[in-house]
Amino acid sequence: MNTNWQNDPRIKHMDPRKLLVLNELAHEASGMSLDKALPLLLKANARMKAMGLSFSKEESDLMFDLFAGELAPKDKLKVDALRKMMRQA
């Protein structure tokens, strides 16, 4: 994952604990395929819940954008499908 997300205006007012989770996710998933990185996304979500936090829709979109940034087009489609599924949950 690239680090451009750190300059994204969507994180300007984000809770520092959420930023920590995003930063760790970006670091851990860097260079991984979608199949290998997906469990990290689920782990990050579980960690947020354990902290009593959740991502807003905008924050979730940022996380998915971050996650899909360097993926092949077919994997980006998978991420978009996952994003849609999680919004419905």
C-alpha cells in the first residue's frame, strides 16, 4: 500500500486510534496480494470493535481505497464487491 493516504483530507479529523489502526493495516498489508491481505482487513475491523470504535462510511471508503490502491483490476473488483457487502451488513 502506498502512503499517500496519510495526506488524504478525509483523515484530518479522524480519531488518532483509528489512524493507528489504518497505519498498521497499511504497513502490514504492503505488497501483499488481496487473498493474503484480506484477513488483515478483518483483523483491523475486529480490533476497532474491541476498542469500542467503528469506521464511519467515509473512513471505511478510505480504508477500502487504501486497500485497493495497488491491486490488479480484477482484485479491485473483488474489493469493491466486499465494500458493498460490508455496507449492507
